Amino acid sequence: MTVKVRFDKDVRDYAKGEKVNDGMLKLTETALAQALENFHRRMIVIEGDTERKAELAGILAGASARVLSGILDELVKKRLRDESENKIEVLYATDALGEETFGRKRYEAFRKHFDVLAGSEVNVQAVTFKHTREILGRTYDLLILDMSYDYSPNDLGRIIETVRGGGLIFILAHPFKKWKDMWTGFHKSLVTPPYTIDDVKKRFNRRLIRKFTEHEGIYIVTEEGKIRKKPNKSKSQAKIEGRKGVPIPEEALFPRELYEMALTEGQVEVLRAFEELVEKEGMLVVTADRGRGKSVSVGIAAVGLALALKKRTRIIVTAPEPENVQSLFRFARRALEKLGFKPRAVEEEGLIKGLYARKISLRYYPPTEGYKKSADLYILDEAAGIHVPILHKYLNKPRVVYSSTIHGYEGAGRGFSVKFLKKAGEKRNFKELHMDEPIRYADHDPIEKWLFDVLLLDAEPVELTEEDYELIKKGEVYLEEPDLDDWFENDRDDLRHFIGIYILAHYRNRPSDVALLADAPHHEARVLRLKNGKIVTAIQIAKEGNIPKDVIEKMAAGYKPRGNIIPDMMVKHHYLKEFARLEGYRIVRIATHPDAMDMGLGSKALELLEKEAREKGLDWIGSGFGASEELARFWVRNGFATVHLSPTRNPVSGEFTAIVLKATSERAKGLIKQANDEFRIRFTEWLSDTHRELEPEIARWLFETPFGEAVDYPIHLTEIQKKRLDAFTGKVLTYDTVIDVVKPIVKLYFLDGWMKPYLDERQIKLLIYRVLQAHSWEETAKLIDRTETFTMIEVRDIIRGLWYYYKRLLR
């Protein structure tokens, strides 16, 4: 199909009346023709200070919508859109849409012109950046992204990827000369005491502007009609090839209609893999870069599996957030409709949480709840964002599917690919599929290339050689504070290597993390380099403390200042106002090159950072992290003291957040010891209630202290209680009748210093799980894989040893 993309006479007359020059129309015609022919996207950036840029976007987008609506049927025949998508979809995204806001005025200026030209076969949706979760899973032909006042890189990453191939993106921007030196609403959110807006950098804006000018497929105009960057080659004809058909298996277990929904061979492979789960239970892992139709494929395949089981089928769907699975639910619903069902969707706050049809149900549960439910199939989408111990809870399910993004907004991390998959393979066999081909647009889309570049979504760490490993083994490394101005302004490879370490080593990365590093006045970077300059450990720190006295008083009364997470916690939970006057480094993220893990680099980096903090006269270094056994052990073994644990799990990762501190000055040492003592006392009680579900292998490390001294916390037992404890250890009384006296003895052990009795790891876990967390004998026996009788005997033996040791202290 060859389409001549040329705006009709009515459009040209209207544009002329609105003083839009012919060059602007030709540029838009060319951009649209290129987008349609290549099944790619194109972007037009409109610089301006007034509402005129919104009006111009309305005219150009309206004319484009008119062309697209005229070839809708042909686009469906070419499989460039689904037959159910019978209108041109337009999204207008801005910072605010309230009455009398500038964002609302720009939107109205856009609509005034757009509606005149677009025609009736068009849907327009307006959304603010705060509500962009409403568009997840949706696909648009035209996007108007108003970046005139405020945006965050997270918004950019989420919104751009909703546009299909053959579509146009219009960016409403400030004049670049002004934009590179101005603050946005996002910048204002980075201000934290004692800094002011004048301390906020503008590195990210400048990077964004530079990337607009560097990449192909992006054209820049001004609201006055001046074309600053135009297509290399003018063309108004588009030869639309359409999608190549994908081979459908001749013998398939699932209905042919489901295979016909597949647009790529990767999707067909997912369907085939699900077919294998019907007759033979098992585990499937699906990975893909963003925009490859991973969730879509899993949603369609889940319906096929439910039908093939030929019984009432229950499917549990989980993900870090319900937003992650909206595409899965939408395409599962579409698959059911295609097969003649009339599915009922259950929605909460605009998000699908459940889907029901005859004998088929798909239901979303948070990761920490899903494994407790009975089902025929468990689907964990964006599995890299789920706490590894929670992932393990699903491993013994008969049919389980883990799917995750590798590069992109959700960014899979090393925790999933190594810490989980490697260990999972030791427990059960699984099949792994990787999807390469994009689904919304064709390969080599220039806008995807631009987006991944500007947000560093595909950053990778530097490659290590045998010579590099020798340097690591010899300890030939040094700590450096990089010049972030140089990194961002000159687009250094070091920046990509730095971010690349985080992408592969952490399970969750957001585009705004890059902007935070670039612009936040209190954020800095440190790198551990080999002697040859290669980065092997990346550290992002936030300078906290030195808070004015008046702000500290407000904090004590409930005020929460931006940033200053650790001083705020110390004031509110430990009543240590004086701590907020001290200064320190909060380690926001620390990660080692994924190919150089467990070689001591993280500990070396902490050692050198501590040395730097002491030399600069700082008082402490600390961190907040999702508590896992590995991380808790890492921080404790490096001399950090736990001072707080969040009362609830992070709704995204499923982890409790721990805060640890290490003194680098004498005045901080006493305050941190006091906070550590208080935490350990509280923790002995929290474990039976607030943290009853915390993994005991994590709890045991949080009890460890670098100070070596017992907590001054007197425990009193009556003479009768002591006699009852003697009776228990002498096998006269049962455990259940002496819980009141066993618990104080166990508390003594966990509040003791370095000279306490020796217990091995299993014994420590037993005390935490059975005594402090009050789990049943049945649950405790499962924990250590022994019988209940054996477990009871072992607990009695442990208490006997502790009572023999502590009896003398309670006389």
C-alpha cells in the first residue's frame, strides 16, 4: 500500500489563516510519511514561551489525525493495529489540568485547533503526569507531551512508550536557550535543608536538549515557524509494507484465534511454551526488553492454558504494582472476547484487579499474598522487582511463570538473574525464553534509541578482562569522586558504566534516579576504580544533616523534610535531636560490577568512603536498604549498627527497609550506640507482632552489634519463675507452660554483647522463629526440616544452655 501523505486543501487553508507556514506542514507530512513507511515513530519538538506552541501542535496533530483516520482500514489489514482499534487515539499529557492553570490553558489552546481539523474518528485523552498509571497498557497514534513547566524522567519513560509505530510525538518545550538554565517543578522537589533552589543543578535538562539535537527522527521547530532541525530527505509518499505474518503451528493445543493475535514469532514461542505447561507441570521464565509484548503474550497464553485444562481454572497474577499487569489483563480480556466469552473485569481506582469468565478467573494479589492462595497457575510479572525470598515462595507451585524486563523502565537486576534464577535451577528445571522483536513498532525505531540513550536505560558496565581480575585480587583499586559536570555535559562512557552497574546489580531502577544524580544538590557519586581506570563499584551518596535548629523542632513535631531520611528517623524514632545537627553521608546505592561480585570490592569501597568521611570531619555514614540476609550480613560485617526497621514491607519489593549507621566522629558514636541499643530492645518485641513474618535469617543479623557490649536492660524473674524454668529444662514442665520465662532468657541472649554463649545459625533461627516470633511447632519444624518432636527437644536443649549461663546474672 502506497499512501501519499499530503494535507488536504481545507487543512492548508486553515493553517494559512492561522499563519502556519508551508514549511511546517511539509515537515509534518514528511515525518508522518517516514513513520508510516518504517512503522517507526517520529518526534517534533516545538520551542516556545507562549500558548502559540500548543496551538501549533493542535493544527499539526489535527492534520495528522485526519490523514491517519483516512487510512484506518488499510492499517488494520496490514496488521499495524488491531481490528478493535477503530479510532485514532490521541494523548495529551501535561503537569496540570485544573481550572486557571497554565497547563489547562495550553490544553484548551490545543483542542481549539485540533478539533477543527481532526474529524470524528478520533479519541482524545488528557492526563496529568501524576495520573499516568491510567494509560499503562494503552496505545496511542499521536502524543502531545507538554513539558513547559514540569515533568520527571519517570513520566518521560512511561509516556513515550505508549505511542505505536506510524505515530507522531509533539513535545511542547521551552526555548532551548532558556530551558537549559531554568528550574522545573521536578527540580523544586529536590530541595532539602540546608540547601536552596539555587543549589540545584540543571545537568539533566541540558542532556535532554542535547539528545533532541543528536538523534535521528527528531525535528525541532519554533512556535514562530522557524525550522531548526528538519528531515534529511523530504518525502510525502509512504509505502506501507505492514507486518509480516508469523507462522501458526499446524498442530496446536490452544485455539487458532489466540495464535492469530500474535504479531511476532516471540509471542508464538510464549504460547507454545504455555502449551507445554498443560500436560506437564513446570516453570517458565520469560524475559524481554521493554516494548516487546511480554505481558501481552503472557495474558493471551494464560487464557489458552485455562481453556486447555478443561476444568474450573484459577490463575493468580502478581507483580510489584498492579500497574505492571494492566496489559496482561487487557489482552487476556481481549482473548476471551475473541473466543466468544463475555468476561467481567473487576476494577479498583481505574486498574483491573480481576477478570472472570465461565470457569476461568484471573486475579491480582500483591507478591506477599499471592503464594498463599490456591491456584492452577501463578504468574509473576516484573519478577525482578520482587524480593528474592518472596520469589522462592512460588518455586514449589505446580505451574509458575516468571516474566521480567531486562532493559527499560522496569529494568531487571542481578538479584533476579543471578541470585534467584541460578538458585532456582538447583531446585527445579525450567524453560527460559527471551523476546527480542518490538511489538508496538518495528526494530531500530529512532525514538526508542533516543529514549534509551537519554535515560540510560540500556547502559552496561565496562567489560572486565583477566588482567582486571588480577588487579582486583591484588587490591589495586582507589576511590574517586567523579566530575559529574564532565560526565553529563560530555556524555562520558564512565556515566554509562556507572549506571550500567546499577541496572544489572539492582532489581529496580527508575529514570528519575539518573536525574537525581545529575541535579540534586545533596547527591554525589563515588567510584571504585581499578588502576587502569575501569569502574568496578558505583556509589551514590546523599549528604544529610546540618539541619537548622528551627527545622529540627518542626521535625520533632511531625514535619518531614525532603531528603534527610536518616536525621529525620533519628529525631522521630529515637528522640535524638542533636543527631540532626551532625553531618554525614547516606549511601543511597552501592553496587559492584556483576562480574566481580564476592571479591571484597563493596567492603573496600566502604572502607575508603569511611576514611574520606573522617578526613572531611563528617560524623557518620549510613544507609537504608531492603533487608535481605545477604545485605544485612554485608552491612553488619562492615561495622554498621542497625537503628531502625520499617514496620511494613515495601509494597513494591516486598522487603522491610532497614537503616544502619556507623560513626566517623566521637560525638556521633554515643548517639548511634544509644539508638542501636534501643532498636535491639524494641526488636525483641516487634518480632512477635509487627515483624512476625520477617525471615529469621534476616532478623539474626539485625540483632548483631558492632559495639560489643550488652544492652543495659534489666530483666527480673521471680523465684517461682526461676523454679519453673528449672522444671522446664529438667523435662518436668512443657514449653507452652513456661513461655513467660523462656522469652526473657532469649531476650537476654539477643541483647547481650560479644561474650554471650555460642549458638550456631540453626539454633539462632530456632530461637527467633519459635520464641520471639511465636510460630507453631509445626511451622518451626518445617523451617529446619525436622520432626516436631525433634524440634521441641532441640529448643529445650538450647534454653537449658542459656539458662545455665544467665542464671548467675539474675540472682
